[in-house]
Amino acid sequence: MAVCSRCGIQVGDGVQFCPSCGTSMAVGAPVAADPAQQAYQAPPAPPAPAPAPQAPPAQAPPAYQAPPAQQPYQQDPAQQGYQAPPQNDVEANKGMAILAYIIFFIPLIAGTYKTSPFVKFHTNQAIILVICNFCFMVAMGILITVLALTPLGFLSFFISILYFAPLVFVIIGIVNAASGKFEKLPLIGELFNFLK
């Protein structure tokens, strides 16, 4: 019985190739197996790995689409309860929106605020301004009266200049209405929402 010169396994006579490692038995003389290797059997060769599945072709990312152009006079999302009116509503009702800051109840009597979101928004801002102006005047009157009874009475003259502060808010509101903007008055515009 022949012995494989490469792996040392005994091979039957007449076999041309080693069944374990595939070495040709015709090459070289038989080599005696090492006693320690006589019981050794080489493990079978692992099966060939299956071919890896091919990844599907990469899809091109969707083409970039620019967001739609913002419409002029589009309402700020924070201004809930109002919808941005069409351009003709703003142009047709600017006068009534401006008048709301001068005589706030005219749009209420005329009912324009029911048909025009633009007038509705500015009428609501004008009502907030009237209420805050009333509270401000009462507080100023109390403060000036108290100061007049103290040695700091001379300060009442300088504090009385603050009586013109509400006029600044009126001007801001008129400018916003004349510009066709949905912009709330600073500091006080978020306080109330009377006209739902």
C-alpha cells in the first residue's frame, strides 16, 4: 500500500491521485507514514462559496424641485385663525384696514371683517391696541398722581411723555395695513384674538 508524499495518508495500490489532497501518486517513491499521522484524516475541502448576489443598480436620487414661490401677503403660520387673502382682497380693503387703527369699530359696524380676512386681521390688532392703550393710560394716571404727592413730583413731567407711546403702535399698524402685510403689532399683537 502506497503513502501520499504530501499528506501522509495511505493510498491503495493502483490509485494515481491521493483522495485527500489530490497529489499524484506516480511522483516520487512511497514515503512511510509517520505513526503519529496514521490516524489523521484530512478534513474534506469546504464547498466553494456561492457567488454573492449582485446588488440592484443604484437608482438616481429624484431631481431637485424648487419649492413653490411664496405668494405675496402669505400669512405667517403663527397667525392662526386667518387665511392669506388673494391680492384683490388686500388692494380693495386697505382703506378699511387702515381705518381700523383710527376708529376701530367702523369695520365692526360695516361688517367688512366678515368678508375680508385682511380687514379681520387688522381690526383684531386695532382692538388689542385700544384695550392695551386704555390700561396703559389708567396706569400712567395712577403713577403720575402718586408721584405728584411725593418729593419726586417733578418726574411726572418726564413720565407724561410716555403718553405718546401708543401713537407709535398706531403708526406701525397703519404702515402694515397700507403695505398689505399680515404683521402683528410688537409686544402686544399676540395677546388676544377676538375675531375668530
